[in-house]
Amino acid sequence: MRALCALAAISLSIGCRAPSQGNVSSDSPVAAMSAPTAATPGEKLDELDSRRPVPLLPMMAQHQKQNMREHLEVVRDVVAAAATKDFVKVATAAKRMGFSETMGQLCEHMGGAAPGFTEQALAFHQTADEIVSAATQQDSAAVLSALSKTLSACTSCHATFKQKVVATLPE
């Protein structure tokens, strides 16, 4: 009886082992169960990042990043000009990220597939117009307050949305 139990235990342990890699075809159920696909680091990051995606083609994503770097340059120029109370330079710089029809069309194009993105982007550009208005009035405190509002709009947008580079845009 002990021998029979031992034989049964050995048979079960052999039967429960997965076949060696060379004996399993890639489309077999055993292969699918034994070889889970690991997420790439980029996929893992995307899973961890709960922000809403903004689907963009590669050229659009690059263009958007370039625009945002330009916005950072504008902020730098506004701060430098505000520090010396050069209100003409403050206004000139802030106008570069203010609202225009072209900028409005660009925001609509970039954010068309992400509900809420276009509205948030347009609101950002309108806050930059408030910097121009404060500079025109030569009001340092108002310039800084408007700049703070603009930076809050940046922070809010970046906290809400992330780029998602896609091969084709959703229709």
C-alpha cells in the first residue's frame, strides 16, 4: 500500500510539472499560462500614472512639448522683467503665450480627442493675457498675481493630463 501511495505521489508530481520549453508550442494553453508577458517599463509607468491621456501623433506630441518649453521661457522672461519693473518687457513676453486665434486653433487641434483639455488650455492662455493687462497698468503686484494664476493653470493641466503618443488619432 505504501508503495502504491508513493507511486501515485510521484505520478502526480510528474503530471503537474509543466513540460519543458522545447515541448510546448507557442500557441498551446500551457505556454500561455506559463509565460506571462511582462509589462515594459513604459507600460508600467503608464499604468501608475492616473492622469487622463491626450492622444497625439508623434509630430503633434513633439510640437506640444516645444510649445510648453517656449511657455517656460516666457515665464522666465516675465520674471526677469518684473524683477527690474520693465513692464514693456513683461507685456511683450507674456503676449507670446497669450490667447490668439492661431493659439486657439492649435489648442483645439491638440486636445480634440481629450475631453476638457481644450478648455483648460484656452483658460491658460487667457491667464497670460492678465499678465499683459497688469503690465500695461505698471502694477508689479498684479503682474505677480497674474503670473501665479498662469502657473497654477500650468500645474493644474499637467496634473490632469498626460501625452499619449498614438499611431492614429481616434475619430
